[in-house]
Amino acid sequence: MSDAEKQMYDDVAGDYDIIWATPAVRILWTLLDRNLQELGDWNGAQVLDLACGTGIGLREARKFGAKGLVGIDISKEMIDVCKATTRDADQFQLHVADCSQSLDHLGLQPKSFDLVIGMWLLNYAESAAQLEGFWSNIAKYLKPNGTFLGIIQNQEKFQPESMKTLKYGARESNIQPLPSGDGVKMHVEFDTVPKVEFDTYVLKKEIFEGAAANVGLKILKYVKPDKTILTAEEQEDIDWWQELLDEYPNQLVIATAA
């Protein structure tokens, strides 16, 4: 991530969490919550959240009983917001660092985390090499048979139809192929007040999976949103939601040591 892009995240830190109120992002909350419950018993678990942002993933893990809660983000402002907005934030061990680079200086114990979370971590990678850097840190700190749970963008369709307008509260635009041919760079904006916007990257699925395999990780499954994550009231208006479900912008990825 360039200095300019890092500054972009610093600038939106104080308002970042409002994107969860948009339909495009809000449906991920139920998807995340459900799958985290299904993946195991997290009572007393050690959890590492890479690109932890304002601490949403850490708070979710704590809700399920996790105790060793470590968060790392490249933006000091995001970490500061996490500290300011989280009840009992002193339960979290928080660091400012680039999660695509070596984290040895933080003193974390390799192979010591039951769960590694990466919510929109892997879409910061501008190249296959940087992507492998992210995967390497996941592999390094994950216990044998531990679980990685992340949120990533749609790799099959770089700009889903649902993201061509602000119908669902978010829009992807300015899609530019990367010079390497590995994927695309795009601009993402949210229909929020104040407006939240930033740039992101999506690499091709074969590159994504290859980088994971190179560091000894196996992708178990991708989880796409479906109508079961909607409330009963929302399901009564399924025609409005259907395009977002069919042309989904984001999904979960679940992986473990190969």
C-alpha cells in the first residue's frame, strides 16, 4: 500500500464503520456471525485480526468468548478509533504495522492463534508477491488445524451489476487492469454521510489460490450471501435484494493449513 493509499484509510478512519449500515455491507454481518459460530467453539481462543481496522472482528471474536485478542493495522488512526470506541479496549493487544511484511518485530509467537481474521485484508494486495506476503503471515501465526476467516471481493466478476450504481449503498468504479495482468484496481465509494471512499485491488482467483498454496494453506470454501441472511421482512421484498445476492460484491473465504 502506497503512502497516498495509507493516508486515504487514515482519513476515513473516524467514519469507516458507517459503511456497515449500507445494504451491500450489512448483509455480510449475518454471514460473518453465522459462519464464525459454525466453525468452532471460540471460548478461550487466541485470535489474530490482520487489518483489524476499528476492531469489528476482534469484538465479534470476543463476543464468542475468545480471550487472546491481537489486532494489527497499517493505519494508526484506525487503531486509535478502535481504542476510543471499544468497551474494555485494554483487553486487545493492538499494533500498527503493514500486514504484508514481516511482523517479527511485534514479538508474536508463531503457530499460536486458533483463528486468524482478515476482513478485507487480502484485497489490499497490488501484486501476487504482496498477496503472498499477506498469506505468509496468516500461515506463520495460525496453529496447525487453525482457521482463517476473511472477507474478500468477488473474484469471478470484478464489477458485479449490483455495484454499478448506489442502489445498495456502494458503487465500484474506475476499474483499471493492473500492468501485470494479475487483476484490477478499482475505486469503491459508499452512499454515506460523510462519504467514505477508497481504492482497492482484486486479483484473479487462480493467483489468489496459488499464493495461499505456496505458503502451505488450503482454501476450504468460499461462502456467498444468499436469501437466508435476510430478515423475514427483507425476504418479503426479495425482488429488491436479488440482484445483490446474484451479483454479490463480497464473500467469505475460509482456509486452514494444507
